[in-house]
Amino acid sequence: MLKKVVTIGAISLVILGGLTGNAFAQTPAASPPPADTGDTAFMLISAALVLLMTPGLAFFYGGFVRSRNVLNTLMMSFVLMAIVGVTWILWGYSLAFAPGLPFIGGLQWLGLNGVGFETTDYLKGSNPAEIVSYAGTIPHQAFMIYQAMFAIITPALISGAIAERMSFRAYSLFVLLWSTFVYAPLAHMVWAKGGFLGLAGGLGALDFAGGTVVHISSGVSALVAAIVLGPRKTHPDRLSPPHNVPFILLGAGLLWFGWFGFNAGSALSVGSGTSGNLVTNVATSAFVATNTAAAAAALMWLILEAALRGKPTAVGAATGAVAGLVGITPAAGFVTPLSAIFIGFLTALVCFYAISFKHKLLVDDALDTYPVHGVGGTVGAILTAIFATTQVNGGGKEGVLRGNFGELGVELVAIAVAYVVAAVGTWIILKIIDATVGLRVKEEAELQGLDINEHGEEGYNSEFGGDRPIQ
């Protein structure tokens, strides 16, 4: 009897559920638009290319220093992939890109809380209201990890100025603090929604891929660090030539290759758009401008060397190419190929003479970080305001050559802010570190070499007696 009652009850519940289910069912919430597979693949590849630039920078810088410091110089780039690779997830991305104040982001995305695979609406509730995502066709995390690669390489650029004399412990602490208190605020001001300087609710400064955020900030910080740290014991009378020019060329080649992800990837999509009656494709324009400016700058540097010094050099070709890449970075998605040629030529010309002028000042910026990145980024930002056109990017602005003279003033404000934030922030951080753990290695260690003293190993196993038994 009990079995019959249970069976009848179960059947009744099933029938009742079937009859009433539609009446009580709620309309499901609309699903967010799916990510575009082409754009997502493009951005992940671009992120990988930008990460490759950090080992490229390591080789580029490593070739310049003495052989006894090559590993330390390589490590000063490689360690950023570890330090910022973690801190960007924990707090860096939130401070740089979460909606917050005009000068710094909020804390709501700490630990990537709320940063998932959504493509839109994660910026709702902040001003300007019409901007609801940073890249509406890719997952939020794809945008986040792409920006992480910029945060990794930027402080690594500073290492060129303080090579061969700063302790690795002090450097690691410095880049941890610098990426938090200098890079994150500048990235927020220029690229984040509601940032003080940028196109998304700010003054309207044009910085496509990092003229102010990356190159001016690192270049100015490098100059301040070189001054605070003081010159090497061998500067300026006993400086050594680059110990490995093939490393320099390899590094420059990797940087050139990775820079396509740096600049073309900053379009955040491979899709075409329109500007008036014109069809545009910003990623393609940025790719073409990047290669064109690098080629023009390398050519200009070789011409200058041949004309003024008698012989074009491999180091000059590599340095010129990097200078051109720096100069085109803020302009890549806003200018035509012909404008890119002018930007490459002019950036190389100014950087070439900036290096010569730096030597006269006797500032020991060991690997010319400020003359190439600081000066090159400044020149590139100014030229962006001059050559920009909406015929290339409808989301940008016209430049001086097309009648918008006010854009130059906006760009100069952005440059000034970047200089002040980088210089003051770097000085404060270095003074704090110097007062706590110290900045420099001991004189004996500096003269003997940082590889063996800071890392307990040698790049070529030859500086201290060749093969030695493993202890």
C-alpha cells in the first residue's frame, strides 16, 4: 500500500511540474555578446609579442656592458616578468585601469576580482557613461594580460641607465615600487576610462601605445636614477666598448619584431572601421607605421654616422632602429606611412645628438636610456600632435597640420605631467631605498663584476679562472 501511495505521489508531482513549469519560469537574462575569436587570437598573440620584447631588451642591453656584468644586466630585464607578472594580478591592473579618480584607479579589481571573460558592461556606472568596456570584442582578461606586458617592459627600460653598479636587491625593490606608484598612475591618466589626460573622458592627449606612459616615464626615471646613483667607478675615463655586438643586433631585432604587438596590438582589434567616407583599419595602419619609422630611423642613423664619423656601425643601426620604434609608438595608430617616415627621420636625428650632448654633461646614463627613450618619446609625442589625422583613425583627432593647433598644447601638458610624475616619484623611491637597504654594491664588487657578486655565476665562465669544480 505504501509503495502505491509513493508512486502515485511522484507521478502527480511530475505532472504538476509539467503543467505549471511554464507559468512560473522566468525569462533568462540576456547573455553577454561572445568574444570575437579573431580579435581575441590577435590580442593574445600581440601580448606574447610584447612579452618577447623583454628578453629582447635583455640581449640589447646585455651586449653593451662588460662581460663580467652580462648576467646581471640580463636579469634586470628578466626579473620584471616575475615581479610585475604577479603584482599586476594582485593590484597593478586595478590601480591602472579600474574606474576611480582621474589620477589613479580604484581597488575593486584587486586580485582580478570581477575581471573575467566578459566583453562589455564592466565599466558601467562610471563616467563617461557611453564607454562600457576597453575592448568590446575580446574578454576582459585578454585586455588585462595584454596591458600586463606593457607594465613588465617599462621599468625594465630603466635598467640601462643604472647598469653595472646597482645592487640587485635594491633594483628589485625599486621596480616593485616604481611599477606601483609611477607606472600605474600614468597608465590610468592616459589610457583608463576617466583618466586625467586621455581620450576616454580626459584632456584628449594622443598616446596610441605609450609615448608618455612607457618611454617618457622610463627615460626620465632613468635619468633621475643615474644622477641619484652616481657614476660608475670607471666613468668617464675607463669605459669599455660593447662586449658583444651580435647580442645588440639580436636584441634590436627581437625588439623590432615584438614592437608589432606593442603598436599594432594597441588597436585592440583587427576589424576595419570607418572615418567619414573612408574605410580604416587601425591595426594595419599601426603595423605599417611601426615598420616604416624603424626603417627610416635606422637609415638616418647610418647616414649620420657615415657623414660625421666616417663609418656606419652595427651598433648605430640597432640604436637608430630602436629610436625610430620609440618615436612612432605614440603616433602609430594616428598617422600615415609618409608621416611615419618623417617621424623616424626626425626622432633619429634628435636622439643622435642627444647622446652626444649627454656625454658632454658627464651623466652616467650607462646605456643611453634617456637620450633614446626619454628624448625619443618626447619627440614622438610632439610629432603625434603635428601629424595625426582622423583619416587613419576615426577615434583619434586631427593634428596641427590639419588645423588643430590646440592639440599641440594638450600634448605638451601630457608630456609635462609625465616628466613630473616620473621624476618626482623616482627620486622619492630611490631615496627611501637608499636610506633602508642601500642602492649600490660595494666598490670592490663593482670592479670585480656584478655577475659573480650578485648572482654567484658567470656569463662565460672565464672571468675568474675558467672551469672550476662545482662546490
